[in-house]
Amino acid sequence: MMRKLITALLLLAGVSAAAQDPIFSQFYAMPLQVNPGFAGSAFAPRTGVAYRNQWSGFNNAYRTYAVFYEQSLDRLNSGIGFNLEGDNAGDGIYKTTRFSAVYAYRLNVTDNLALKLGVEAGMHQTNLNWDKLLFPDQIDPIGGPGGPTGELRPDATNNTQLDISSGLLILSENFISARRLNTSTPPAKAFCW
């Protein structure tokens, strides 16, 4: 009964999320995007690059790229890394760029159980290209799109904010479990197991 209760509580802990990060189909190829606790989990320094071109028939509808580097610091029982991600939606209408630095510490609980506590801090920038948007009042049924719009331009089309996350990895001979907790302002990431 206790296991069922703990499982239910853990599943409900990730119910709320303010936004969504781009996800790659081979997400374990980008471990720092999954959880900052993965920093330094490889035996040697590791780097990776990913690119996703979704719905390419719609004039570059979604293009996402990412690069990461991470390495273990054995003498400090830690790992460090960095993560750079970019997302280009609507052929450059809405762009998102995120850069973060990652630190993880490995805490050996027993000979067969360890915890990796990871912290990620960085900047998250979004940019809206207002001039590329097309509104209904700009569409002429005879002449096609064009002309000025009556829509009001927002005061700020560029937004930069602090993005802070933390993660926990439980390592054992029997299982590996990961959980990511975000304390950032929106856009926030969802919990991940």
C-alpha cells in the first residue's frame, strides 16, 4: 500500500507545467536537456549536437538545434557542463534561445546506492518578429495578402529571463531513476522520470 501511495504522489507531482521545451526523438543523446543530474555521468568528456527539422514542407515550420558539453570531475566527485539550445518556429517568426551552465554532485549513500544532485542556471531569450506576422485584416480577397494592419504592436517583442532548474538522479545496481524540478519563471519545464 505504501508503494502505491508513493508512486501516486510522485506521478501527481509533475502535473503542472507552464510551457514546453523542444524535445528530440533521441532525447538520451542530449542528457543535459533531460536532467542536469546527468552532468559528469560519462567516463570521459562528452559532447553532442542535435538538429530537428519538423514539418519541413511548411517553409521551415519548426527548426530546433542544440549542442552540449559535459565532463566528470572525479577528484571533486562532481560533473560540469553547458547546454545551448535554439528553436526557430514559423520560419523565424518566433525564436527561442537558451544557454545554461550545469553542475552535478555525486553523493554516495551506500556501496550500491548514490544520488546525483544537479543544478542548472542560465538565460532564456524569446524573440517575436512582428513584421513577419499576417493578420486577417491584411488579407485582401482579390489582391492577396498585404497592406497595413490595425493590430497594436506590443511594447516588447524580445524577452530575456533567468532560467533555473535542478535535478536528481538515483543510481543503483538495480535501477536508475531521474527527476527534474524547475524553479524558473515561465517557460518552465515539466517533470521528467
